[in-house]
Amino acid sequence: MKMQNVLKTVAIAAVAVSLSPVLTSATVFADVTPGVQCIATTTTLPGNQKFTKDVTIKTGTTLIIGNDLRIEKGIKVTVEAGASLVVKGQLFAVDNDVINNYGTINARTIELETQSVINNYSLVEAWFISVHEPGIALDGQLNNLLGGITRPRKSNPTIDFVRHSIIVNGDAANLPDFKFEEFGTGKVTQMMDDSGRIKLLNNPELFGKKGWLYQIDGLGRSQNAEGVKEWIEIPARNDKRFADTDALGAIKVNNNTITGLKGGNYSYELTAYKAITDSLHDSDPLFSLDLPTNAKTFKVPTAGFYELTASYTDDYGTVLFPDAFTFTVK
């Protein structure tokens, strides 16, 4: 295909701290292209991969990279119309690379260095795109040609009942902002992402609302369209599902046995003190122990004053519940 007039050239400003995971010389990449330069069937490759030769992804096929993709110096990559390149991590063009996209490129982040270029005729989706500072010799660029579009990836928002938050699949190291457009009224509220989640307690007026959530920044100057609107229904603040995530809400102690432990992603620590009265104890703990994983009950070993604390861990990190459940065993 012959290039027509350039409709729009986009260059993204530099940042003091990289917007993408740092790829070091110690990072190991498998070579996708030893003697194979055409991807003619849909292919999934796990882990980090690299292109050391020119690559064409043929119409009707998809190449999925399980983590990061490094494109070595001077490589040309062509994504044909109806083809897709999906990079689960960072797409990193090192030096004077040219990527001609007539299909779809979807990456978590994209970094273009040392005059590397994406000529986009169709669709590029990423949470963040970074290049060197515009105007200097080593500047990279993304050119939207013939109606090409660059936009944020879909966030696939879900409610995190433990954290009273909306989880979005953004890069936790970066902070794009979102808009919530209320169904029926059209009222728009701006919401800031906090390490991959939007804290509903920062916008308590949105509890019980339903509408559309979409990213409004995060791609710098490369963004020429807002993110795809995605429907979400935010439960009321008193929704039982919020209460059900309380790690200590169902705890009871009877006959020296703790019941109501949740198991699963929840962890519990029991700390013992010498009891002075039912509500007072020595300041120095006698011992602490982690309760068995997935236990729903636990027999307290000795008499004393006890504090039971809890935490919750998932792919988004660990939540430490601030309060403790206290009780005395005689």
C-alpha cells in the first residue's frame, strides 16, 4: 500500500520517570524470528519475545505475545488489514524501527525510541505510549494516517467490594483519569485512577448510580479519541456485598473456638497477651501465630487476652483491615 497524505502526526512528550516497566539488559527475550518472518496462522507465544528480522502478520491472523515484545534495531513490522498484534506487556521499539499497522495493535504500553515510528492506518490501543522528547534527534513518533485512530484500551471495569473501588486494568504505575457519565441525567463526574483502581469513597455520590465509564487521558498527545465507553452499575453503599467482604464481621468465639473465618483470599493472625481484666492486658505480646490457610474455625490454645487481625490478598495487592477483633479466653 502506498502512503497518502499524512493527516496527523503525533509525538508524545517525555516523562521524568518511565511510564512503562523498565527493560534491562538482564531481561531475557526469546527470538520469534529465526528464519520465520511471516506469521500466517494465529499464534500465542508465552513470556518475553523479540523480533530480530522483519516480520509480517498476515490478514486474518493474530500474534499474541504473553508478556513484553522487544523489536531490535532497524526492524520493519507489518500488521496487515484484518490482522492483530496483541502484546500483554510492553511493546518496545529500540532503534530506527518502522511498524506499519493496517490492522490492530493492542499493547499494555508502547515505547518508541531512537527515531522508531508507528505508521498507523487503522487502530492502536494502549494504556500508555511514550517516546523521547519531541524536537530532539532521537525522537520517536506515532503517525495516524488515512483515518488511523489511537485510543486507550478497554478498561473492563469491575466492582471491588473489598476495597470499595472500581478495578480498571490500567498500569498500576500510572494514573490515567476517567469520566463517569450517569445514565438518564447525562451528568459527568471526573474520577482519578489510583494504582489501577478508582476509589468510590472519593466520589461517594456515585454509590447506587449506573452509567458509562471511560478513560479521558493517559496517552498524552497520542490520544485523539476518548476511551471506549463501558457500562457499569455501582452498587449502593449499604449493599450487602460490601458488608460480606468484612474479614471480621462474622467472627464469634464460643468455648474457646473461633468461628466465622472466611478462608480463601483472607489471612488471619492471632496475637496473645496476658490478661489483666476482660478488657485490659499487658502491652507485650506472649506470642503471635498465623491461622491455617482456608481454616473456617480455630481452637484457641491457651487462656489469655487475644487480638485477631486480618488481611486480604489478590492480584491487585494486599488489604490490611484496620480494626482487630478482641476477646478473652479464661
